[in-house]
Amino acid sequence: MATNPTTKKLAADAAAEESVEALPETAPVRPARKAALGADVVGPPLPLNVEPVTVTLVHHHTIDGIGYRPGAKLLVSPEYAQRLRGQGYATQV
């Protein structure tokens, strides 16, 4: 005598399975990069009573999801300017 290896699905299981199959699978959405806009202070926020410093980038660099090309002039905090210069992203002035 032959046996059937498949099992019967209950109506609730079949409905749940159909609703799962009906949903399209989507890839995770990666946030789009923003274009560099105005001359605002970028990077970490400025401490109180500290003037921003202008730096010129030597290499492409992304700050807060915004891509900046070589030659871009940015206003940054003095501490961040020192870090950028030390890492080779900004010109030594």
C-alpha cells in the first residue's frame, strides 16, 4: 500500500501562506547621497563662541552622507579642520 507523504493544509494555514506569497520582496533601501549645497558648517557642531575655519579638500570625502569633491572649500570647526589635515583630506595651510 502506498502512502502519501504530503499533509493536508488547514484553511487558515493556506490563507496565511497565500498572503505571504502575495507580498513582493524588496531590497533594503539605502539612503541616497545628497549633493553638496551651500556654505554651511559641516561635520561636528561648533563649540560656543568659536569661529569656523575654511579648509580645501585634497581628496574626495563624504561627511554626514554628503559627498565633497577635491577642491571643495568647507567651513568646519577648528578641531575638525585639524583632524582633516592630519588624515590628509585637507590642504596644510
